[in-house]
Amino acid sequence: MSENIRDFTVLYEGESLAGCGALHFYTPTIAEVRSLAVAPEGKGRGIGRVIVQALEDEARENDLEAVFAFTYVSQFFARLGFQEVERGELPLKAWKDCLRCPKFRNCDETAVLKRFKASSVQDVFSLPFAPEQVALIQPRPLPA
């Protein structure tokens, strides 16, 4: 937890936690919007939008070219200017968490991307292989 606490933005309404989200930097030019959550009583009131916009502001302050997210609610991100993309357009480092996920081969999340600069994120960060060609290799203990 202490490794990722810097990534988080937290929104309070009075004394109550209204929502949170994190901006996790993968490269000097791209970061992931992750762990976006809004308290049930706050849904539909713009809390998620405020958090994502704060994370985008942080990304721009750090001169990033783009931010991305994996989501079940792509319509929410579309309203904020994100576009659906193929996972292969995202940096290889973003796959480190995916490789450990039990849904890796049948992921039901949608990848979304928002570009801040005109350069092509796809040209810079394309994967050299298709995700279905990846095999997760578990480390084995050395023989005694």
C-alpha cells in the first residue's frame, strides 16, 4: 500500500469519503487511471468525473502524452473524451497486472485512452505480439 499511496486522489464531502482514484505512471509519457471508486450514495452526481479530471490535470502537469484505463463502464470514460482502444496499443508495462489476473485470456474490461498530445501513442507503445501468445511462466524452485 505504501508503494502506491502517492498515486491516489481522494474526494471528501464534509467528513464522508465520496470517492477516490489513482494515477499510476508507467512511462514518462503515459499513465493509467486506476482504482476509480465512488461511494454508492454519490453515484450519478459527478464525483467520478471530478476525480478523473483531477487525475488528468496531474497528468498534464507532468507533461504526459496520454492516460488510459481498463474499465467495465466505457460509456463513463467516453463522456470524458476517452476512446476505446485495443490493448496492444498500451505500453507493455501495463500488462504486468493483467498477467496475474485469472481473466487474462478472457478479459471483460475495455481499454480506453485519452490523448493530450498529437503524437501517436500506438506507434510508441505497440506490443510486439498478440496477448493470446503470452504464456505466464511460474518460477520453479531450484533443485537442491
